Amino acid sequence: MTPGDQHPVIDYLTTLPVGIALDYVSVFVFALTGALVASRQQLDLVGFIFIAALTAVGGGTLRDLLIGRIPVFWVGRPEYMVLIAGAAVLVFFTAHLLESRYRALLWLDACALAVAVPAGVAVTMSRGHGPVTVLIMGVVTGSFGGLMRDVVCNEVPLTLKQGELYLSCAFAGAGAALLLTAAGAPGLPAAIGCGLVTFALRAGSLRWGWKLPVYKPRPPRTRG
């Protein structure tokens, strides 16, 4: 199968109404997280919209460029930018009502991750790419928008915090989609399974502190 041929797991984002809805939900929720970070940085409204847009479409844009899906998903579809601007304006006027903006950011980001990863997996599969590329593009779609957001706003990236389950959640979710597909599951159930695995791991990290082991440097051995 060559890139561009239709895969058994079809690009549900462009063919099924529920998939289109999930695509918009992902962009909207990621835009909310970007705007919440902008509120922590006390930016103006234009800054809110810029950070929201960077977060919402950054991962998907990088994915589309890497797999040769041109034009990228939001080009020529102004409704995405309207949705992003609406999310930014909403947060600009309501962020002060949240008792813990950072906690809200973490949970919103977890929800968006659980939608974006299956979106990236489905788009990449629909282009006929193999399992390794599918895994990588699932991680890219779910995490790189947030990574760009945090780097631009001079915050420690959620994706790289010590022992934090984040990239591993995206990787596990994409892997679950591949396993379900190999077992014969249709596209939508595979995408739902991917999202559930992604969210369950991320929620466990936030709720119960699940972490991966981290490297700890050791003093050099001294010669006797």
C-alpha cells in the first residue's frame, strides 16, 4: 500500500460526522489550554489568541507536513481559527473564575490529548504509512502543540516534566490503536480505544501520581 491509498482504518476525521466533531473538540480544548497558559503569563487578547492557535494546530500542522498531507488540515477552513479565537476570548474573560488555573489546564490538556492522539493515528493510517510512522505521528499530533505553547511561554513543558506520564500516554494510545486494528477492529472503535487508553494513563498520572522511573546520576567510582 502506498501513501494516499485508503487504509481499512479510514480517515474518520473527514468521513464520519462523529470524527469531524472530535476534530473540532480537540482544537477547541487545546485552544483553551493555550489560553489558560496565556492567562498565567498575563498576556493581552492578541497574545491569548496567538498562544491558543499555536497550541491547537501546532501538532497537527507538524504531522501533516511530515507525512506530506498538503495543504495542512486547517488551511482553507477558517472555522478552525474562529473556534480558536472564540476559545481564547472565552478564557480571557473567565480565567479569573477558576480557583486553580493550572489544575484546570492539566485536565483540559489530558482531554485534548485523548482526542488528538487518535486523530493523528487515523490520519496517518489513512495515508498508508506503517506502524512506526503511525506511532510517531500519534505522539506528534497529541504533544507538540503543547510543547510549543510551553516553550514560547517560558514554562517547563508538560511533556518533559520529570517522570511525568505524557509522551508515554500518547505512545501507549497509538499502540493500542495499532493492536486493535491488527485484531480486525473497525476504524472508529480503534480510535475510541486509543483515546481511552491515552486518557486513562494521563488521568492516573494526575490523580494518583503515576510516574516513570527517571535517571539518577551516580558519583563516579574512585579507584582504590
